[in-house]
Amino acid sequence: MHNNDIVRRLQYIFNISSKDMLAIFKLGDLDLTKAEFLAIIAKPAPESARDAQLSRHDLEKFMNGLIVSQRGHKKNEDGSLAPQDYSMQRDNDINNVVIKKIKIAMSYTTEDLLAFWQAADFKVTKGEVGAMLRRKSHPKYLVAGDQFMRKLLMGMAENLR
């Protein structure tokens, strides 16, 4: 699944205008022009690389901006702004991190995620969801493949649109 597909589908699911999408990117410390944004959300060629239009790091900036737009800036104990989290180190991390950040941004529970997968006729257990949301260093960590991501977004669209 291409990185820009995730952004395009989230824009559709939550019915976010292009202007608001640019604001979300800006909240994630990525300042885009309208032309750059339109290039990002354009449908990629099937044989193009996953990050041809949107790098892994820029996708994470968008996800961080989505969290800030929905929940506000995270603060340290002393009241100062906490640095944004960048945990997409490899391509294998992308789906897990996006699922975690959607869950955080929208205040979803594990049951909400399960309901989205169920709406897309995709069987996922509570244990699998917990394994996907664990730290990478945990022995029971489960790498979420593209099918998990695709079906989650499909179920979200089914429930929320």
C-alpha cells in the first residue's frame, strides 16, 4: 500500500478539506503548497515505489499533525511541548505506527478497531490487535501487513461515511 493512499483514504473517511489537510501537515511540521499536496494525493502508478509521492517520514509528520489537530500538543511534566514521536524506522513499521496513531488521534479503543475490521469482513482477534500495538522490541510484536491497513481503512469508511 502506498503511503499517499493512507493519507488520501483518511481525507475521504474523515471528510477533511484540502485546506484543513494542509493545516494538519503544518501541525506535523511539514509546510506544503497546494500543488505539492495535490501531487501527494494523486493516485500513484501501481508499479511505483511505496514512498514515491510521500516519504515514510512525511507520512509520520502527517499522522503527528492529525494527533495534534484532534488532541492538542503533548506536554511534558513541566508544561513545555514534548517533541513529536518519530517511530517509523523501516517500511515494516509503517502500518503498525499508522494504526497506533489513528487510535491515539481519534481516541479509539481496541473494540473500535475490531469493529472497523469486522465491518470490512476481516477477522482480527483482540490478541492480534494488542500484538500490533506493542513495542517493536516485545517478543509478541506482530507486524501489521498491508491487508490489515487496507481493511481497517475500508471498515472505517464503511462505518464513518
